[in-house]
Amino acid sequence: MPTDVQLHPIAPVQTGPTMSEPLRRFLTAARSAGVRISSAESIDAMRAVEVVGFSDRTVLRDSLSLLVAKSVEEKQIFADCFELYFQRNDFTKPNEPGWRTPQAEDEDDEDGGNQGGGPGGTGGAQGMGGGQGQSKAAGDKLAQMLLADDRAGLSQAMEQAAEQIGLNKISFFTQTNLYTRRIMERMGIRPVEREIEALRRDNNDATNSRADALDTGRERLRDRVRDFVERNLLLFAKGENEKFREELLKSSKLSNMERRDMDRMRVIVRGIAKKLAEKYGRNRKKKNRGQLDTRKTIRRNMAWESIPFITVWKQKKIDKPKVMVLCDVSGSVAAMSQFLLLFLYTMNEALSNIRSFAFAGNLIEVSEILEKKPIEEAITQIMMTVGFGSSNYGNALLDFEEGFFSAVDSKTTVIILGDARGNYNDPRTDIVQRLSERAKRLIWLNPEYKSSWGTGDSDMFRYGPYCHILTVCNTIRHLENIVTDMLKGSR
């Protein structure tokens, strides 16, 4: 073995605030935006920053992207988040007098700019926003920076004040004005405002000129701080706002959905279905700890003269349920039917032999259409073929009995989605009774509230006695709960 090989130990990661705190906040912002970052990847990112530093932002961005962004989508989210987080033009804009690049600020400014490299940097501007005893000093320094148009110093003071008030905890747009005012007060705006009032009272040319300059600087500062707060809102609250929006959409009635929400709802439905498919998709066995399998226990312990050192418990295999879905696609429930079909077909890993039927006046099987085409195109074709007409439940049930009744057995769950409004036609409750006796379960999902059942042409109370489950279902939350219960109860 060669003896001239020298091993160099890995340099320890610095954990001081100058290096770790801006990076920690950036990773928090990236997670909030939707980038999945583990603890191990955070440590790797810190070691990478220790090597490349913050001076070259392109190198920093590429290095961190390689470590934490795993997909094309995440890399785009990461890049957008990076540019937003490390943006430093709040007080320095091109083509304005005195504008300098961030590199020039770092080289020229004796205060060193923002050494932290991220919102809420920790360097410089000491004393800004301190206690009551420091308010006069903070005001004097802020007034000097406003009069001198010290943009680097103002930016640095703003970021330190933002860190002190906890700007990264901002959650809603309605908090923008509150955080804007808090940052300005931390920077020392109150003494400046009192000075402006005092100068106005003196009412001479010299004092009025200084008051006008301070007033102009204060307004410019307010605009820049508000922009900074809004940028941090996008960084740190986007994820929470998305979650809040998702919860709101899940609990909103589907018939009240706006067109702009439909795409987002499809994404939510796919996400829910994927989680349920992962949880219930595999064939499982349920152990009953209270039921000993005597024969297998004796056989397993033959080597010990059948002394039960190893116990074997009885198991029940939990099979995937067979599902047949009858969807009323008349105008009143068309939106709900579309989401039910999307939900069930996204769950094809958890459910076997899904057969789907659509009806308004008559019933047809649409399984082949849904299997051969993308789900959105298939649903559009189904709605164009049989949708949006007047419903006739008696005819639809008769079509099902004559054409598909033999496919229903004791393992089949039949789901009927509809408002049970048959336009005063014969409801054929006798067919529903035979279907209920033949199937494992008959589930009826009605998008109307219970207060509307039995009113007008509604036959819901006539069908109700033959349903194993009869419930209101007009939101994605209802649909998720019903399908979850169906999967839990499958045997």
C-alpha cells in the first residue's frame, strides 16, 4: 500500500448565524413552496454553502439545486424561490441615480452590505429597532440614511428589523400592512415622524426643506418595505395558503365551483386517490390476535414436541372490492359525476374490476371509454353522449337489470350517484330491492341536502330502505370519506 497518500479530513460545517441562519430560512421558504427537502439534504446543503459561499449566486443556486431539487418541477420551483429569496433590489434599481449592482455594494460599502446573503441578514445596522432607550439613536441614524439616500444601509436595516419581528411567520395577505409598520418602527420611524412634525411647526425655509426630504424618504421607505413584506409573503406563506385553499375547496359544494377552480380540484382529487391507493392497494392480511390457529401452531412447534414456543394466529385476507358505479349525468348532478369517475379511476391500484355506467334517460356502460382515453377526454365524451338530459331512473334501472345484473355478486359494491329525481316516472324500487339483496353493499350518494329529499319529484325516500349506505355527498371531502370507509370495510 502506498505510503505517500495523504488523507484530508472533511472540514467541519460552520454553524454560526452568518452562514447557517440565511440558509435555514431559505430552505424553509423552499419547503413552503413545495420542494421536498429532508434533514440529510439540509446538512448537505450547509456543507455545500461552506464550500461555495454566497458571493457567486449562480454557483450557489446550481449547487443547492443539485442537492435538494429531485424533479423537473421541483427544480423550477427551486429556481423561482431562489431568485425571489436572494433578490436585492428593494432600494437599488437600474437607471436610477446612485444605483449599483449587489457586487459593487459588497465591494464599495464600508458597512459590508448584507453578509448573511438572505432576507433578515444579521450583519450591520446595530441598534436598529432596539428598546425604548435606543429609539432616539435609531431615529437619528434612520434620518441620516433617508437624507443621504443610503440604500445599502436602509436595505440592511430593513432586513435586520424583519428578522427581529419574525417576518418569516407571515401567513396571510391581510397581515402585509401590519408587518410593514412593525418593520418601520423597528428601524426607528417614530422619532423621524416626530421630527417631521416638529420641523413643520417651525415653518421656515430650512426646516421645511428638511421636513420635505424626510417625508419623501419616509414614503419611499414605506413602499420598499411593503414590497419586501409581500415578497416574504410569497416565500414563506405560499405553502400554508395553498393548504388553506385546498381545505376550502375540499369542503366546498361541487356545484358551486368556479371554472378557474376545476383544474385545481382535479389535482386535489388525484392526490387524495393516490394516497388511498398506496394505503389500500396491496392485498393485505389482518391478524386477529385473539384467535389462535391451533393446527398451524402445533405444526410449527413439532421440533419442540409441540410445546407452543411459537404461536400462529388466524389471518383474514382483505381483498380489493369490486365496484360498479351508476352515475346520473343529467344537468343537476353532472359536475359531481365527473369527479366521482375521476376519483375512482385514479384509484385503479386499490380497486379491481371497476365498471362504470352513465345514465340520464337511458343507461350505457362507459368503462371502455374511460379505459382507452385520458380521463378528462373520456369524461367529456361521456357527457356529450348521454349527459345533461332529463333523468328517468326507472328506465336506467331497467336497462341495468336487463344488461348487467348477472355481473353483480356478493363481493360487488354498487354505488349510485344521483338526486333520485325521476321527473315523476315510475321509480322501479323493485329493481333496487333486488340489487340490494344481490350485492354486498348498495351505496347511494345524493348531492342534495336531506331537507330536499322527498320534495317535488324526488323518490329518495322510496329508494332509501334498500340502501346499505344513504348519505349526502356534494364535496370532495364527503367523497374521500365514503371511499375510505368502503376500502376499510372490504373483506
